[in-house]
Amino acid sequence: MPRRPSHPFVRMTTVRVPRWIRYGTRPGVRYRYGQTDYWVVHCGHPTALWPYYGQAPDGQMILTPTGRGFQYLKDAKAAVEAVYRKENRS
């Protein structure tokens, strides 16, 4: 059974920081991963087959194992998050 707050008007709340922040408009929209310098970028071409790629703080492009961009935004975001976690382990 959950604990009741000590006062009936007290609520437990959490503040969520957005994981991805969108900048710009189509074409060429960019997504920033939180407050880091990791980005997902749309190439700007409206009919591109693989329009998304990641960008690390040092300028390195984050691509698929085949050397292409990502077809879906969610896949590009997942790849950037994985690279960020791998490089920032403590």
C-alpha cells in the first residue's frame, strides 16, 4: 500500500528534463540530446532515403554500420544515445 503524504495538500512531483530538444524547421531540422553536444541532424533533402545522421561533439558523424545515415529518426536517436553512454561511462 502506498504511503500517504503527511499533509493532504502535499504531492510528490518530479521535474522531467527533455531528453531531445528540437531546433529549426524542415528541411534541415536538428535534435540536441539534452544539454550535451550530441546531435541528430536531418540532411535537408526532402526525399532522402537515409536522411538522419548523428554528430558527436568532436564533429564525428554517427552512421549505420553500412556507412549510411538512418532512415528513421528514432533509430538515429538510439544510436546517438548509445554512443553517448559508451563514451561517458564513469
